[in-house]
Amino acid sequence: MRPIYIYTIIFVSISTVFGSINAFEITSSESLNNWIVLQNDATWIGWTDHSGFPVCQTRATFPYPMKKISNIIEDIENYPNVFKRITMARILDDDIAHVVLDMPFPFSSRDYIIQFVKDKSHTNWIFNFKAVTHNDAPVNDKYVRLLNAAGEWLIKPISNNETAVAYTWNGELLGDFPSWALPRAWKTQGNEIIDWLNEALSN
């Protein structure tokens, strides 16, 4: 009986550190459709309604191998040096991170805690994440907590030195952000993500 008791204590201890909040998930960005296009050039940006949430996507092709791109995306703690709106990113557990996102004046910064999963195959590389809670990152009044944060990086090699990248995310911003300004914010964010990723790759 003692081993069962020990395992039970371990399980309870772990489960109190972080937990699911029945958060929204984006399980397969390729299955999304009915996009409303916000920009259609070298960087494509659009959004669609998915389960009642505004899901956004930005896509571009990069002249770099898949591995070089995936190395940047999975290095979460380096995000503030790549994606300039992220002011803090820290790993809380092996697959859990806390991210703080700066917002333009006069809006409060946003933060979110995500659990992420990486999946690599011969044809693509996927980095999927959804919101969770964690004892080491309680709600802070300085930030608006994005309880439904979710997204996916999908990276597909076109050739040895050319890669298609699509980033999909829940565009919900909560707080006092006006709904009429959301499409403009999504378009800005989509361009920034691609531009900053390209800048990091070129360095």
C-alpha cells in the first residue's frame, strides 16, 4: 500500500501547481476556414470565428531551413529579444510558460500562462499552446490575464532553404480594448510577428 500512498501524494502535489481552466484550444490550424482577409501580400493576415472566438492567422515564406526557424520559436525565454512586444517570458515547468505582452498606451499590458506541445514529423513542425493556471504566476492587477490564450505555429519546409510559416492565435484581448479596433490590432500583430521573426533569422 505504501507505493500507492506515495504516488497519490506526488499526484496531488503536482496537480496543485498548475491546472486546466477548460480553456479554448486551437487543435489544428489547417482545418480552419471562412477567413476574413485583412492583408494579402507577402505576409498574409486574416481572421475567422472559431467556437465563438476571433482566431487570427499570419503566414509568410522564409528563405531559411525549418530547423533554424523552429529553434527560435521553441526558445521561449528569448522571446523578448525576438518579439518586441513581449516584455517577459519565463519557463515555469517543462511545458509551461508565463508571458507578458506590452500594449500601446493607454491600454494595460496582457499576460498569459500557457502549456505547450511540440510535434515534429518529416513534413512539418508544430508548436501548439493553450492557457492553464500555475501557482508561480498568480493574477497580477498590473496585467489583464488572457484566460483563453491559445495558438499554433505551423512550419512546413518547401525546400532545404525555404520554409512556409503560419502563426495562428486567439485574437481576444479582453479588458478595455475596444472591439472596433481589434482588426487593426490583429493586422499590426500579424505583421510584427513576421517582421521580427525575419529580423531574428537574418542576424
